[in-house]
Amino acid sequence: MDQTFNWLLEASRIAAALQERILASEDVADFLAELARHAADTLSGAGSEVYCSVTLLRDKNRISSAGSGEQSLYMDETQYKCGGGPCLYAAQTHVLIDVPEVDKEPRWRSYLDLVRDTGVKAILGVPFNLEGNATGALNLYATRAHAFDNSAPLIALYAEQASLSLRLALRMGELAEMKEHLAAAMESRTAIDIAIGILMAENRCDQEQAFSILRRASSNRNAKIRDLAAEIAGSVAGKPVQTYFKP
Amino acid sequence: MDQTFNWLLEASRIAAALQERILASEDVADFLAELARHAADTLSGAGSEVYCSVTLLRDKNRISSAGSGEQSLYMDETQYKCGGGPCLYAAQTHVLIDVPEVDKEPRWRSYLDLVRDTGVKAILGVPFNLEGNATGALNLYATRAHAFDNSAPLIALYAEQASLSLRLALRMGELAEMKEHLAAAMESRTAIDIAIGILMAENRCDQEQAFSILRRASSNRNAKIRDLAAEIAGSVAGKPVQTYFKP
């Protein structure tokens, strides 16, 4: 009962802390770094320091990772170089990977031999539960063998809360990205649309025909449509085109 | 200790449930409705049904409200009509308003007389802790006097979690709105920019001068700039303008 009580106290603190970190983060990368630091602080137990990293796999081969310090980033990078390891495996397969003794684990030996040299004796890869094509894992490294044996329920609870917060951070990140893409598209579209209008007036043609003229000229001259459009608009105006819409 | 334990168990469930509801909601209004329903389910105690509503005040006089049922929506609407009541007061002043006996409360009498007729005997208005200009409150109505006397800690804890989730929902809502505004602006800007290009070519002038011509014509003819631009572009092309960018 006492232990459960402590976990619950921890759970409500963790939930609040992670939500506050989403609100304070500038983007997904920023939140991943905060998450890795918060996980290391929360899950470091007595007698063993815990390094923590977060791996996030999005779409095709879009890997993001963040660590609580240099050690954990080294573990992650080495894992990618060696072509695999417990944490990448957890992220890819949604299976919790427990390596209580790095020395005795038969899998991923080329990676684990390098890890052993840094003093890491136990590794835990806990998969996140995300949406869409995104997968990921919370990666914990300890300098003591069997360091995670007694904290499995707390770690599972942490990963559950972190999954929810990460989903929210990813949704917000997607919305922010779409907004930025639209704003960027609007910048380049002003010049293109004005150039289309000029070509329509000069050639008495419709929008599609004007765009074909622009595209052909861009291909013949090996210039970007956007740059050519700015040139056409600028040559009529006698000065560069402005985007006067402020999003 | 047992009571504290239960609250913590509740807290971690609430945090997860509210975050899941943000993810499942289409927009802020949808989330407010989910929040009101979830609060009513969570806070309904033994011996008294609890109606719940959520009031959100944004910018200048932008009021949103959602209720767990018809009763709570009636309470809110009546409160706006009567020019004030405990819940609106809590939302506006950030102060928790406790009305354990509707009959004995000297303030807001015109509103409370109407409320009494519906069988409501106790009201609690709990302010949210939000960002920027947004304020709001969780409004609880019970059919038993003093219904909220023993659940103050749970309710405070609920409002704390709800505040965090509401902040996240509002941030996501803002991003989604900005994205929609940009997409809508893009729609009307295509026609305007093409018309500006046509006017530039026909008058050998720059962008600002072309826009002035468009604006003067719009004012003279009492037509919207967007409509006039579409007409100009359509008259050269012989057909309506398309927005070929799909956001």
C-alpha cells in the first residue's frame, strides 16, 4: 500500500510536470530534451545513476533523439552506428527490452561491448504508445546491474504518462509545421500569382496557360519557378515584389 | 492516508482521461463539452447528482460554455441573462465561490431565485488557472445543500488538472485556427494577386499602384476587393480562377 501510494503521488506529479513541459517547449525536439532530463531526474534510484534518452521514429527513417546528458547521447549514436541495440529494437517492435546484465546478454554484442566500456551495466528500453506511424522508446542506462529490477511499475507508469504527453506534443508540432508551410507557401505564391496575372494580360490567356508558360520558361532557363516569377513581376514593377500579408 | 491515496489514484486517472480527451476532441468547444461531462461523472457524489458546466472567457467578451446536460446549460444561460452569478464571478475574478446553501446566499439573488426553482441547493464555482487573457471556471451544481463540503480537496485537484489540459487544448485550438486563417487567406489571395498582376501589366505600374487601383474600384463600385479581383481575373481568362495549392 505504501509503495502504491508513492507511485500514485509520483504519477500525479509526473502528469502535471510533463504537461507543463509541453506548454513550455518551443517544438518537438525541445520537448524530447525536456522529457529525457525529467525522466533521468525522476527515475534515478539509490545506488545507481540513470542516464536517459528518448528515441522517436516518424514516417520513413525520420529519427529524432534526445538525451539527459552526453553519456546517453553516445549510447544512442553508437546504437545507430552498430545497426541496432535494445533501445532501437524496443522503439521499432513495441516490445519492452530488459537487459539487467549487459555482460550476459547474447544479442547486440557489437553494441553492448562498446557500452560496457563506458561503465553501463543495465539497460531498459520501454516502448511508447503513440499515434499514426510514430513509434519510440524511453531508454534507460544504469551503472549498476539489475538497477531497474524493483522499479518496473514506476517506469511503466512513467512511460504511459510520457506517451500521452508525447502524443500531444507531436500533434502540436504537426499543427505548427503545417502553419509554417502555409506561411512559406504564401510568400512564394505572391510572386507566382502576380507573374501569372502579368502573363495572362500580356498573352490574353487563362491561368493554366499562363502557368504553363512560366513552367516552360523555368525549365528552359533552368531557373526556379519562384525566382523567374519574381523576376517577371519585378521587371514590370521596376522593384521587388512584397508579401504584404502578415500571418 | 486512505483518503489521500484515493485522491491520488483519482488524480492520475483524471490526468490521463483529460489528456486522452484533448487528443480525441475536434476543437476547443468539443473539448469543453467533454470536460463538463467528465467532471460531472467524476465529481458526482453519493446522495446528490452533480450538474457541471465550464465557462471560458477569451479576449474581449468571447464567452464559450459547455454543460454536462440541459440543466447545467440552463444555469449558465440564466446567469448571463441575470447579469451575473457565482460561476461567472469565479471566472472573472479568479476567486473560488462556494454557495453551500442557495437559500441563504445574499448575493446574486435574482439569479439564485431562478436556480432554486430547479431544485439546485448548492453551487461551487472553481476558477481555472489559464494563460494570456483567457480565464474560466468549472461550475458545479448539486441538488443537496452542502454537497461539496467534503470533496473540496478532490475538486481543487480536479480543477488543477483541468486547467493544465485546458491550456493545452487552447494552444492546439489557436494553432489550428491560425492554420485555417492562412488557408482561407490563401484562397482569396490567389485571385487578388492575379488581378494585381493583370493591372500591373495593363497599366505598367508597380504592385502598390495596382493594389490602389483595385481598392479604389472596389470602393467606387461598393464591391469586395476579393470579388472584384475574381471578376478581373475571370474576364481575362474567360473562366473563374482556381486555387491549385492544396494545403
